[in-house]
Amino acid sequence: GETIVLPSGATVRPEDCVGAPLPGPILLIISCPTEAHVAAVTSSPSFVPYFESKASSDMRVVLVHLTPSHLASLPAYIDWMSKFGKSANHLMCHSPPHDISSSSSSSKESDAAPSVTSAYKSFLDLQVQLHHVVHSDMFPLPFQDASPETYPHHAHYREISGKFGKNVVFGEPLLKFNIQPMTSMGIDRSEVITPTILPKMEAPSHSVDVSSDDELVFLGVGAAIPFKTRNVSGQYLGLASSSRNENQNQNQNNNLGILVDAGESTYGQLYRKYGPERLPHILVNLSAVVLTHRHADHHLGIVTVLCKRHQHILATHGDEAHKVAPLVIFCSRFIQGYFQEFSTFMDFGTLEFHHLSELLPSSPTLPKWDEYFQARIPGRAITLRSVMVEHCYDAWGVIISSSSSPSSSSSSSSSSSSSSSSSGTSDSSSPYSWKVVF
């Protein structure tokens, strides 16, 4: 920004190096999480300069709506959107509920093979084979929520689509919206993954019995950011009692859930794994969360998980929600402060924080936690142990162990050996024991 004189004596001023300023687009990101916020957003004077009646003719406005679909469909919200004029672009980044109500997508009886979005077709082929040949519960077909092309037909978005036409865009993974240069402003679908049709298979005449009560789900194994082929750290450990009703679906039988780390998109991974009908059961039965250290790729996703969990508890327990036992969270003091700040404007329900040092073998509080976990699954001994690791300040590793008596059901034996062989170090002293190291 300074004027300089060249050896030749020529003077170069800042204005000689740049052209005339060009008007750029106005990018507005709208977060309206609850109906109580709608009035505040739609009446805010901060947006008035960008209304069609106030803005200059060459101003381009792009609004990114993080508003839930049932709120975006309110007349007051739609009326507010229309004030930005016909030239404004609206990006709807909140998918509607999965129960799409449209004539174009309501054929549940259709014989058409379902489609899912995945980066790897070979993965889908293998999953379908494992689902049919090995075990339908252990290897469920990938869950696919409503595809973006059905959003305009959803009851929540139908009026928005009709009113704004091509100026409304519905978000989907890897979709881009270019805002500069102005000449190429608009959507870019070059990296959006095309849905793959699931291959059809005839059900085999026999199947292998590999029934399992326990499961370790890798929600992410390490990445800088969530991506189409990889997700950041997160593991869900679902445990069930050794005695089980034979008529009860194993996936609805988790009496204890432990979430170890929860990077970004952890809730999304759980949703893709279990679907909207099974996920509430998983979240409500979550008994403990372990956040091993302060790095963001290990805890940024926990806020969404806890908010959704509390919403499901309110929906299922109503006025009795306050009687639900607090969710225990083992973490560092830094992360506890992070939660305290978020809790000033987000409702997590009742949480109980404890430092990971309480799980050290030498900790005087350790017997209390052994009793805590054992009380939730009679007939099994679930133990958590922590150990300090060299990674960053206040970083910890966690060892989770399980053992059951020889009188436990044969399915428990099968599940324990399966879990230990695939996810951790097995305790060879008993076929009913396993150990997982995080």
C-alpha cells in the first residue's frame, strides 16, 4: 500500500497496481434454529439494506439458510425471503424429514432397486452380499435418506420451490456455489457423487448364524475434515445384557452405549448407520462419552449428538425427561469449559462431567465407576481404564473391557469373541471376555 520509487526514477503508486473496484456478491448465512428465533431474524434491521427495495440494481445477494425445513416453510419466513427479490439466490442447507410426502417418491411398493450415495460402488456390492449371505442385522443395507431431487416436492419445501423457482438450491454433499468471479456465479455439481443403484440378490436358501449382541462401529478413523471417503475420529461401542429375549432384534437390544470421541459429522455417521427409526434408541441408551483429548477432530461433533439425544429424550419421556439419568462424560478440563460455553444457548439435557484421571487404575473413584457400568448390564463386568499418552496436554488413552459368566447365553459368547478378534486385544483367559484399546 505504499508508493515506491524505482532505480530508474519512476514512481509507482498503489492505485497503479490495481484496477477499479468491482462490486461483489453479498453472502448472508442465516441460522434460525428454533421457531422462537424466526421473529428475530425476519424483523432484524441488519438485512434491510439487502432487500430488493433498498439494494442497488447491480447487487447480487446469496443467502445460505441453515434454518430447519419446517421453519423455512413458515409463511413469515417465506415472506421475508421474498423481500430480497427475484435476483437473490437461496441455498437451503437443511434437509427435510426423511418421510417424503410426494407423488414422485411415495411408491413404497415399487419394485425399483433402492439407490444410495457412496464413493465406492464395490463397497455397496460387498455390503449387499454380506447382508443376504452372512447376516442381515450385522451387515445392514446402507441407509439412504431422501435424495435432494425430492426436496422440492416435500411439504416443507414445496411452496419455496414454487415461489422462487431456479433461484433456490437444495444442498447436497460436495455441491459448490461459486460466488466469484461474478461471471461464473452459480452452482457447480462437478464433484457431487451420483447415487448408485443397489444390486439385487436373491435370498439364499441358508444363512450363517453369526448373531451378536455387542458391536463396535468405526464412525471415523482419522481425517483432517469429514470427506466422501473418510471421516474424523469417532467410535461407538454398543453393549447388551447377557440374557436376551430371543424374539428381540439385536439392534434394539443395546442396554449400554459408549461413544469414544466424536469428531465432525459423528451424528451424520450414526444416522447413516442406523437410520431415523433405530438411531433414537441408540442415542437415548448412550450411557457414557469419552473424549480423549482437546483436538477439534475428536470432539467437534459431540454438540450435535448431545442436542439430538436430548430432543429424543424429550420426545419419548415428555414430562418425565428430567428423571432420565445424567449422561456421564469423561474428558479434559478444557473440553468441560467448551461445553459450559455452549450450554449457555444450547440444551444438552443433564450432563455429568468427570476428568479422565478418575479412570486411572490408582484412582480412589475407580470402584464407583466399575459399579456404575455393571449396574447397567447385570451379569457382565464392564470396566473402563485410562492412561496418559504423549500427544498433547491432557491427552488420554482408554481401555474398555468386558467379561461375563460362563452361564451367559451362547450368543453372548459368539459376540464377545467376534468383537475381540475384529477390534481389539482379546483376553485369552476366557472366551467370554474381550478388551478394546482406544
